[in-house]
Amino acid sequence: MISKHVFYRMFDKLSREQRFALIELPPEPTSFFVIFQQLTQVRKQIEFFEEKERQLLKEADIGFQKLQ
């Protein structure tokens, strides 16, 4: 399995036709472009949840400080 940064590097080198060509893998065919879009969406979700985690930990820290 390739890493994310290797995928993005390889994706950047593909021609437009190659990016949209279907990859025949079970269970359904997809394209590098679809993979790119989904990875981009996942990265945005990761950023959202990391920020949410920071906010929750900050609130917990304030709560623990009030207990002392």
C-alpha cells in the first residue's frame, strides 16, 4: 500500500486522461480523480475533528482548573 504523500506526488504526474481513467478493482471501478476527491474530503474531516478535539480538551482543562 502506498502512503498519502506518495499518492499525491504520483497523482500530480498523471495526465488528465490518466486521472479519469477507470481502475478495474473489485468491488467497483473508480478513477484516480475519485480517489483524489475522497482523500481531499477525508483530509478536511481530519482537520475538523482535530480542531474539535482541541476545543474539547481546552474545555476539559478549564473544567479541571475550576475543580482545584
